[in-house]
Amino acid sequence: MSPLLYIARRFAFRDRKSSRPAFIVLASITGIAVGTAALILTLSIVKGFASSVENKLISFTSHIQVRQADDRFFAASRYDRRLVAGTQGVVSVSPFFEKSIMVQGRRRTESEGAAIRPALLKGIAADQQESFLLRYGSHQRKGEVRANGRDGMISLFLGKSMAEALGVQKGDKLLLAGVENSGEGGGIGKGDIVALLSSLELETGRVAGVYETGLQDGFDDVVILGSLDELQQRFGPGMISGYDIDVDDIDRIESIAQELGAKLKFPYYTYTVFERYANLFEWLKLQKNITPLLIITITLVAVFNIMSTLLVLVIEKTKEIGMLVALGLEPGKISRIFLAQSLLIALAGIGAGSLIALALTLFEQRFHLIRLPEKSYFISYVPLMIDPFDYLVVGMAVLVLTMFFAFIPARIASSLNPGMALTT
């Protein structure tokens, strides 16, 4: 062991009769450990929260949608589907059917009447529907999705919040009211009342199940899922609203969408999941932008903590420093002793903080003790992501800044006059 490192270790960790220096070193290590753990946990929560919400958004819908201008219906084309499927990076292509409707639930009381809510009716392929409902459906069993729809009514799957608002549950009947989509811009508010009433499309449906994604606004309280074949038969035989497309690399979604747009041309256009839910992704980005400020704040606290600790140690070790200088130890080596001392304290604090953060993260991932209101945060518990890169970056940042600011007390120690130090 280097003599300078040995002296630094003895200064920092040697047992003393007086508990004051040992206590100040322990306090410094504790401060660095708490700051390091807080930094790592902050990054773990921010990344875990963003990842959880993004995964929910991406799993709830497709990565890219191909539609026509004005969101009009159009006939499914094998040529277009093969063109999309042949694009590099595309892993799946599925047609879908969407229609804005009003849905009426059952009458709660004689005085209140039946609840009515606006909704987006979406028809998807059976395999997509089954995969989604097995993940988010309430007590949905494999094979049950394909078995529905045999009583002449449309089988519908409602979000939990919409089912509660309508006062319905599995097996209840629903009344669906939509307006014919002629593709020429007609709709409610245009034309006379007779034409409007004649354009109404009324259908009955049955609640085949309830799903819950945890994404309330614009999801569980709006979207009603149904079978693509059933909705086409009732509202538009052979017609679709567009294609749901999944890609193999979400980081290349923009370039793939541009390539698809160039291939299909007008009247088609592409619409990525990041464009559809831009407000939510901007909200997640805002939370990530706050992270550097938190890192700087907590790191500075740890840095000033160790700087004050070293100053106290310099004062406490004034006589020892004077003896070392009197014995011929150069001022530069005195400075390096205190720098080595700060290095040992910083490493002990960083190591302890990293272990604390890892233990708390694993404990929370296992037991989910910290709960969140899902309607506000889209998730029911605090998600934490373990990223080794975060541990490395935080540890290096704290270590570098600690050594940089430890230079001040180290210079003070090296500049002490041996005569004055020995007589103090």
C-alpha cells in the first residue's frame, strides 16, 4: 500500500478515543450515500414511469396507422397491404374499422333515465382482439373472444370506466347510434332534420367483456372494441378505416412512416403513435427534462458535505500535519493525502448509496408498497427501472465533483506552517 494512501486511511477510518472525527467521517459517508441513493432512485422512477406509460400506449394501439384523407372509409386492397407488408421494418399489417357513435346503457332508475356517452367503436381482427383482451381483459379466457357474437347482437368490449359510466356489466345490452359516413363531409349539423334522422344507423350490442388499461382519458372511457367482421357487416361491407402497422424497431418509426407515405401517396397518410398521443409524450418528456436539475442539486449537496468534512479534519489534524511537514514531507504530498482521504470517503459513500438504491428498488419491484391513483398517473404503483448505466453515471459524477471540490481543503492542509501547526 502506498504510504500516502495508508496515512489517508488512518486519518479517515482509524479508531479514536474522541468520537468527534469518527462521527464527522461517518456523517460525510452517510450524506454521500443518501445523495447517491436519491439520485439513482430519481432516475429509476423517471425512467420507469416513462417506460411504463409508453409501453401501455404502444401496446394499446399500433405503432403506425395508415388512413385516407378526411378519415373516410375505403375498400381494403390486397395490393396496398402487400406494399405495406413488404416495407423493411414492418412486422405486421392489420385492417381496422373505426366509427364515432353514441352509446346508451341501461336505465338506472325511472327518474334518471339511461346513461348516454360518446364513444369510438373500433373493429379489429380476432387475433388482435384476443391478444389485447388476454392482457387487459377482466377475467377473459383464451378462446372466449371468438365464441361471442352468436345471438344476433354485436359483441362489444368496453373500458372499465365507460362500463361504470353507463351502468352496464358483462351480458347487458347496449344501443348504438351512428351517422352514415358518405365520405363527402356530411354529418350532424348539416342538411335538414329529416336527412339527419334518415342517416342515423341504429344497432344493438351486448357487453361481451370489460377491459382496463389504466389509461382513462381517451382510452378506457372512450374506445369500444368489436370484431372487424361484425362491424363491417353492420356499418360498411368490405370497407375499412385504415391499417394498423407494427414495426420491429420503435426508434425507426418515423423513417418507416415516411417511407410508407412515399410509397402509398395521396389520399393515404401515415400517423404514428407519437403523433396520435403527442400530448402524453410531451408530458413524459417534460418530466425527463427536470432530471438534470435534480442531479445537479443533489450532487452539490454531497460535494459541499465532503468539503466541510475535510475542512473539519484539517483543523482536527493540524498537529499531525505539522509533524509530517517537519519530518520533511512535501506540501504536495500533504495535499495528496487529503485528496486520497476524500477519495476513500467518496467511494465508501457511493458504494453504500448504490447498495441502498438497489435494495429499495428490488423491494418496491417485488411488493409495490407505494400505490398511485391510476386515473391520474395511468399506473397503479411506482415503477422503478434498474439501469446499470445510471449507477455508473451517478457514481462517476459524484466522485469527480467530490475530488474537484476536495482540492480546497487539501490546499489549506498543504499550506500550513509547521511551526504554527505544532504550537496550536
